[in-house]
Amino acid sequence: MNFEAARTQMILQQVRAWEVLNDRVLDVFARVPRELFVPDAYRELAFADVEIPLGHGQAMMTPKVEGRLLQALDLNSLSSVLEIGTGSGFLTACLAALAERVVSLEIFEDLATRARERLASRRIGNVEVKTQDAFTLAAPEQFDAIAVTGSVPRWNEQFVEMLRPGGRLFIVVGRPPVMEARVITRHARGEWTQEDLFETLLSPLLNAEQVEPFSL
């Protein structure tokens, strides 16, 4: 398989075609080798418009959704990022290329271990992968951006409280067959606004039901 040709086709026909026009995001997709972050059995599908299974009922998001997520967060070289759901580590690597620091939480130890190994093999040093459930965070620090890589059935205000003023959160809310990708922006004095971006389907975030929801 010609990975470079497949990568170029993915960027042009999937990512850009889905209104991802941010040059920094497109450059990251060109530079981060997605094929090295997928399970070996699915290497030939690394650039396909499909969710790639990771085990435990988890899956990599499609490239176009990853692109929209990265574009929505609008990161810069000074951004600190919290990623909820490390998965394969590919999106983690992309976040690390766009931001100053990334803290990534993964509930499954084996997924976290493999992601750490993949990131270390690429000498990506501005990432800390923790094996932890995001809903068990006690008095968490605040971040400039938060990427939630699993869906939640209803909106939960807890994540906004982890944002600094001016920070942005990407999250997918709803149940099949209708889920909405949203970006939430926190403003001064704790106020926040939301923008619905697109409809999609995403694997559920584990233990999301354990937290009392806040209806938006």
C-alpha cells in the first residue's frame, strides 16, 4: 500500500471535503503518520472513512471527525489540552503537535500503554497519558481546550468547569440515531455558549450516565 498517496487522498477527499480548512490542522494530518497508530490488523484501513476498532468496544474516530474536532478547538502553541479518551493515541499526537501540553485520560490500561508506546516511538514528549476515568477527577486543573472523544447521552456541565475563560470544549451529545457535535466556549464570570457543528455517531464515553446531567 502506498501510504503517502492514501494520506493525500484522505486529506483531500475526506478532511478538506468536510470543511476542514485550517492550514495548521491539515499540516498535522500530513505529518503525523496515522498508519502507525492503528492496530496492525487494520493498517490497510488507516486512511479509510471508517471507525477502526481498538477493543473494549472502543474505536478511532473517522479522519474527517478528527479534523473537525481539531479545527473547532482552535489551538495555538501555548494551549494546554485535556483529552478524555486516548484511544490509539493518534488524535493525542495531533493535539500535541498543535499545543504546548496535552494531558490524556484513558480508562483502559492496555489502550493507555499502547498509546504511550506509540507516542514515545515518535518522540512526542509534551503528552502525559494517565489511566483514569474522567468522571473521577478531583479538583482538576483548568485547560485551554478539552477534547472528549466519546459521546455522552446528555450535556454535562462538569467539563465546562475544567475550562479556563476563553477555553473551548469539543463534545458529541445525544443517543443513536441522532448525535450532535458541539463546541462550547467558556467566557468570563463562568458564562458559556455553545455552537452545534454537525451530526455524527460516536461510541459512548464510559460511565457518562453516572454523573447527573445538565440539560442545555
